[in-house]
Amino acid sequence: MRDSFNEINITPLTDIFLVLLIIMMVIAPLLDQQGLNLTVPSLVEENQVKESKILEVNITDDDRYIIGNEEVSVNDLESVLKEKAPNYPDGLLVLSSSESTYNSVVRLMDIARSSGITSISMSEGD
């Protein structure tokens, strides 16, 4: 009859663990070199900060467009944006009401793009 196995040979297992340990010791220093290169901004005096010139357009609950303090109709919106765009090089900020429709926001963005405005930001207005 066969002798039963009473012991497990752990030599191959030990060899595998030693190889994995060596691999990890070689790779670990390389992992520290990868990462984000961040540049911390230097201190800027208050008078050096440039004010941004962003054109704000409010969209009300009933989908009316308000630029500054005056209401602009949909038909006049493109001409008004073309007229004001050169004065606001930082782009357009769309302030939409929570009750305004998606269609009115997309219409404004399309008209702004066709008016030559390349930077458009969105925020929820009051």
C-alpha cells in the first residue's frame, strides 16, 4: 500500500514569495516617480489681480432672457450678443432659473456660439 502524505512541501511556495518580494522591491521606487506635477501659484498682490469680463445672461422662470437689467427678445438675442461679445473676452455666463426650460438654455448656447462666443459657462441663478 501507498504511504499517505503527511507533509506538504513548501519550498516552491517560498520561492514564489521571494520572487514576488524582489519584484515589489524593484518596482516600489519607480511608483514614487509617477504622479502629478503641481505648480503652486505664487502670492499675488491684490492690485495685480485682473478682473474678469464675463457677460452674464439670466434666463427667468418664464424663459425670458435678461442681459444687464434689460430684457432681450429671442429675435434680438443674436444681434445683442454679437454687439456685446467683443467687450467681454472671457466669455458668457448663463444664469438659468431652476424653472427655465432646457430648450431656452440650449437656444441661448447655440445663438452664443454663432455670435462668436467660444467660452460658455453655466450656473443656476436665483
